[in-house]
Amino acid sequence: MANDVRPRVKVPKSASAGETVTLKTLISHPMESGQRKDKEGNLIPRSIINRFTCEFNGQMVIDVTMEPAISTNPYFEFDATVAEAGEFKFTWYDDDGSVYEDKKPIAVS
Amino acid sequence: MTKQVTSKVLIALGFAASTLAIATSAHATDPTEPLVVNGEIEIVTHTAAPAHLEGLKTIQSGWEFRTPETQDLQRDDFDNPGMIGVDNAREAWNTVEGTAEKSCASCHEAPESLAGVRAVYPKWNDKAEEVRTLEMQINGCRTENMGAEALDYTDNKMTEMVALLSAVSRGMPVNVAIDGPAQAMWEKGKEMYYTRTGQLELSCANCHEDNYDNLIRADHLSQGMINGFPAYRLGDAKLIAVHTRFKGCVRDTRAETYKPGSPEFVALELYVASRGNGLSVEGPSVRN
């Protein structure tokens, strides 16, 4: 597992039914592209997060395939329409098999 | 303020709008909107120059020379990638290190207890009889009080800790002392600032006082203020310390650079910091 990987998400605490809310996510990760060389000229192996998903009450909101050109600490901002109270589940999949998760509830008023 | 960057940006947008039918600025914040972090910390990004500074009437933070997109990254801590380093430093703050089995928190409690410290550094230290930068003070704490090893001057951990101390001082006016025992160092720094150096024979002032806001290749020259340091530079994708930036500038004049942490750079940091007296502490800032 890459060092210092920490997911962060920002979700409003509540929304009105049917409202579109903006979600922000950020994960600290070096995103080593696999194309750089170290001082001795050896290739530094690729180590990136290759997939990011967001689900709401089990329903997929966004499913992103990530490629080596994506920068360090990938940041995603997207909208979701909230029909009912529930929980957003965010998942990041690392090349090395690690899975990072975060969950945030949202109330509907 | 005829030289402020915002006016130029507006003109540029005007040209773009005529061909691209606006759209580009649909969500972008008005570039003239002042910088307020998290909707609560008001940042002074331009103000009257301090009395000792004859070359400038108005001092401006580097923030004003960046594009609206880059500026916006500083309005919310979640969007500011430099805050990742601050979070790391908060963890380090509570981590016990060294033979005295102390962490920063053992003496200082919360980092917020040191709010205002960033604003007055570099500062004369009576006991050590030298001008100390924040980095030197942190290493002083580590070696003298914690019994821990000193960190490299520009080590990531060091820069992150400086970023944490800046973050808790944000919004406070920079106010470094240039008189008293620090004056000799300050004079030395001032002399360096105005001395041409390197194969290109450029002084700091040639770019940052005589030509700020003009383009250097594709980039706007700033006034070289350091109130926003450590700065998260998008091109480096990490926090950059003041002395690393100095080194880059001196290198660009094609001169042999001084080492980060050297007395020359400490003097220069004291002088450059004093040029920004009156601007708000802004670090960790976002720059390109």
C-alpha cells in the first residue's frame, strides 16, 4: 500500500427530496505513472488508483476508470440527485489491491 | 492601482467572450472578488507598502497574479491541495519523537496555540543570538527540547509543519521586526535583493519590483511576496518551502545557488518577508 493514502469527501448533511447536491472527493496518493525512472535509470513501477466509484443506497452514482496520466492526489467533483435519505459510499481501488472506503450519510428534509 | 492583474484578466476574458460566447466564466468566481477562506478568514491580498520599501506603492500577494481557477482553489480548504500536508503535520504534531519522549503537543497543546507565530518569523532569537526562520525554530525545538534529530531544511515533513503553523495564522498580518538585533541581517538581505547576480545579471528587484505583472515566458511575474508560503505548486504537486523557491529563482539567473537554510537565504527571507509586512499570512497557498 502506498504511504499516506487518506480519502476525504465532502457531502452536505441534508438536502430536500429531489435536490441535486454537489459532492467533492479527494484522496492523497502519489499516482506513480510507471513511466518515470529513478536515479539509477530503473523504471519506477506503476502504482495508481485505477478505479473510483460512488454508490448511493447501493445504486451506482459514478464509476470512473483512472489512467496513469491522472495527477497526484486525484480530486473529483460531481453532482447527484438525492430522492431519499441514505448513505453515500465512496470506494477507491489501488493497483496493489488495496481498497479505500468512506461513507457519508445524508438526511432529507 | 493601474498595475493590478485583475484588470488584465477582465480584458482577456472580454476578448474570449467575443469569440467563445462567454460560457467559460459561467461558474468561475468573479476575479475581483476578495479572497475569503472557508467563508470566514479574510485575507488581505494587497495593501500599502511598508515604510521601508521605496520601490513599490502597493504590495500584492502572489495570489493576485494567478488565474481565477488557481485563485479559487484557495477559497475552500477542501479544494486546497496544500491542506493535505497540513493534515499530515497535524498527525506529526501529536507523534512522540526523540529521547525526551515528547511530541509538539506535549508543550504547545494544540497547533492553534501558536497562531500568530508564522506572522513574525524570521525573528531574532535571544538565546541563540541569531535570526531564526520557522524551520530553524522547529529544528531547535526538536533537538533542544525533544531530543529528536533535526530534519533536513526542506524535508517534506518540515515543510508540512511550517504549513500547519501558517494555516493556523491565516488572516493575520505579516509583521516581522527589522530593527534591533535583527537589523544587520535585514540589511544584508536587502543588499542581496538589489544585487545583480548570475550570468543573466539579474537581481531579485529586476523581476519582482521593476517588472511584476509582466510576462516571463507564459507566466505573470509576481512581486515575489512570501506571505503565502509554503506554497502548493501545481507543477510540483507538493508544498514548496521559501528557500526552495529562492533556490529556483537564483538558479534561473544562472548563478550558483546558496543552500536552503544558509545564512544568506535566512537574511534574504527576513528581508523579503518584511517587504510583505501588512499582507495576510496565506500559507499554504496554491500557485502554478
